[in-house]
Amino acid sequence: MDVKERKDCGYAGISVKDCKYKGCCFDAKYPGVPWCFYPLLKKGADECAMDSMERKNCGYSGISVKDCTSKGCCFDAKYPGVPWCFYPHLKKGNIPL
């Protein structure tokens, strides 16, 4: 991904460990762009298929499908009481270390 396309996934001063815990990428080589950013994923049905209780929140209350998917996340509003915008299953190699 071009560094200008990075979508911020953290906050000023986030550590590599905290960034990766959120399921995001960390690269501090380039000034003026997010260092902690959402991975560029090509989501298939299997990456978004999981038990609803396993979902890890990737958005906020009321997030739109467009905003959710633009962050590289999955959206499914079928189940109340669980995140509707959530991180996909990540296979080894989807996130640079």
C-alpha cells in the first residue's frame, strides 16, 4: 500500500505492541503519515465468518458499513449485543511484523 493511503489505527505515541494488539500494522519509517495503520486486506467470506461472540470491535456505535469496510473490517448487523463492525480473521502473513 502507498503510505499516503494509510488509515490511522492508533493515537499519538502508540507503542508497536499496542498497535499490533489492535490487529494493525506499525511502520515508523515515514514522517507525516500514520505509523499505526489498518492493514490492507482482501476480505473473503471466510475471513468475516466467525462466532459472533469472538468478534473484536473495529468501530464505534452507529458506524456505517462504508466507514467500517474502509477500515478493512467486516460488517454484520444481524446480531444484537455484539460488535457489528469487527476485525476479520487474520491469517499469518496478513499483517507485516
